[in-house]
Amino acid sequence: MNIYREWGFLENPFRTIPLPSTKEGKELLVGRDKESKRFLTRLYNPPSLVTVEGLNGVGKTSLINVSIYETYESFFEGNSENLFIPCERTFQLSSSKDPEEFIDEVLIEVAQTLIKRSEELQNLGFTIPENSKQVDNWLNKTHIETFQGTLGPFGIGKSSETNTSKGFERSGFRAAIRKWLEDIFPYGINGGVVCIIDNLEILETSSKAKKSIEELRDLLFNFPGIRWVLCGALGIVKSLAATPRLEGLLHDPIDILGIEQKFATQIFDTRIEYSKQRDDYYMPLSADSFEVLFDVLNQNIRNTLAECDQFCMYVYDNELKLHSEDEKDTEFISWLDEKSHSNFESVKNQLKPRALKLFKDIISHGDSFSPSDYSTFGFNSVPAMRPQIKDLEDVGVIQSSKDETDSRRKSIQLTSKGYFVGYAMNKE
């Protein structure tokens, strides 16, 4: 049973997946005009790579996706001479992934993107290379039906027979895609397929990220017709840039903060309006309650949407019938108080006084900090603070990214549970 369809919606209004590079994404993105302008300014000014930083769940990928779509739309409307095409998927680096394998993975997706938009490109007057059909047949037709995202003829992995009659060697495939991109973007500055490397912090340390980025610098980041966006947690890009090998490669990062509180009601109304199937829909959560939750969770859009969904499930499970705005708000505050109190009690019983005091200080300090801030919290050194950080991580009120190479990174942040606990503590 899909509760939202039962309530008169086409889909869940509180989906937490990043907004896509589509008209839908454009309609749902709220409160990001300043950040989008900064992003596009950098996108339009190569060769340095666009970089974006922000806390987990703050909406970095949504901002990037929609901004790319807006410039794609702008070209079709005749307002821009630069054609930027959003790649069909987002990429992630891995310390275990061979650079050559990653390059093939990227070029396959770039090819798929161009194939999908080939008719649009032809209608715009772009020349589509003769071998585009050969590439399409090799990637997508009968012999490649079980293609698993890697290049079988390249010896990287394949679970079925390959199209040997139309296949490519690795060098041949790369040359074909390079030629295709050069034909569409002949000057290298008039646009490109925009590819995103997201979640740089999953490499665990900035040293691993630096190594991966350095290996790809000359092999992929200068590939004609591709524009790159690097995206990660706070401080990761600044850490990457602090190396001679990458100097000059990266634009200074755009710091993405939470959407301003004043946009909370608009976020809620926009999602409800976009998702509703009929005018007599039912939604047990009011715009005012959404605004309260958005504030409690420190303007973290992903966490807020996830908790909205949890509240709706609570209402449905308990067969509550909330009709007036007052009924909805009263029930929501009751749910919020109970959830926050329950989390606080579980944490309080598991933490020693010193760790609990540190958590209270973190709440007062802000939503993120780095190990080098130890003196702010009354410690004499990073090692002295580390056991308390571990205790807080173990109960789930903070999360940290491991980076032993750069203590300046804002690598520790509160979780949604942490914010709920903080809310309960403030009410005591």
C-alpha cells in the first residue's frame, strides 16, 4: 500500500534522492539562486574544474544537477552560446578502482549521453560523426544486452559474448569518443558534457583523494568536450588543492550551506503542489510543522525530508485522522517531543559525563567542526578529545570523516539524531 497515492499524490513528496537535471528538478529547487549563479560563473570559465563543498545532506548534488539543466535550457532558448549537456550519471572515485577502468567508465557514459541526445544535437545543426552508429550498436544492441558497465573487449569484465565484429580496442574507442566530442565542441570553450565526481570524502582521506585526482589530471580532466565538477564534504577540495600537482586545476570551492530558513514554507508548498494527483489530497503535515522541523534539523534538506516521511508513516500506522491545521500541528509537536526525548534518554544513559558535556558544547558551537578545534571544547590536544568523539559516534549523534592528513577539515558534524537530542536538551 502506497500511503501517498492513497492520500492523492502521484509520488512521495518527501523523496530524498538528489533532484535530477530535468524540468522537474528545476521546479523543485528552491532558495538556491545565489549558489547557482556562482556555480554557473565557474562552469562558463574553463579550464579550471568547478568544485563544490558542503555538509552531507545539504543539497549539493541537487544544486549542481539543476544548474546544469538550466544552462542546457538556456542554450535552447537562445540565451547562451555555450552548450552544456548533463551526463546521464554521477561518478564516484574508489581507492580500489584502476584509473584506466574509471576513464572507460566515464567515456561509456559520455557516449551514452550523446547517443541519447543525438537527435536534439542534429536538430541544432551539430554534425554527428559517421561512427556514432557504430558506437551505439557496440554499446547497446543485441550482443551487448547484458553489458555491465565495463568494456568487455578491453578485458575489464563481461558476462556475455561481445560484438567482436563491431568492437573496439580501448584506444580505438577513446579515439572515437574524442573525435565525436571535438566535432560537437570544436573550440573546447563552447560547452561540453558535464560530468560530476561526487562524494570525494568516501576515499576516507585527502591523501587518497589527491592521488586519484592526480592520476586522472592529464588522462581525463583535459579530455576535450568534457567539463568536470568535483563535489565533497567541507574542506575536502581545499585539502586537495593544497598540492603543487593540482595547483591551478581547481576553482576555489563554492561552500554550500543549508537553504535559508525563510524558504522552508516554499520548499514544502512546491513539493506538495508538484506531487499532488488531485485537488482533494490529504497531507497530515502542515507547512508550519515543516518549517519547525527544518529549523530543528539545521536546514539540512535531506534529513528534513526523511523525517517528514517518518511522521507521515507514524500518522498512517496509528490511523490518525488529522484535519485542521491545529490538529496537525499539535500531533506533530507531540511526535517531535516524543522522538527527541526518546533519543535523548538513550544517549544520556550510554554516555559518560565528559562525553555528554562535549556534546552540549558541540550544540552551542555549531553544526560542524574539525579535530584542530579541540581547545574550543576545553581539551589540551586532539588525542585527549578523541575518546569522547568516538563515544558520541558510537551512539549516533555525530559522524566524522577520517582524514589524518589535514586536521583543518571540518570533518565532524551532527547527525539528525544529534539534532533531535539537542532539541530535547534545550527543552529541559
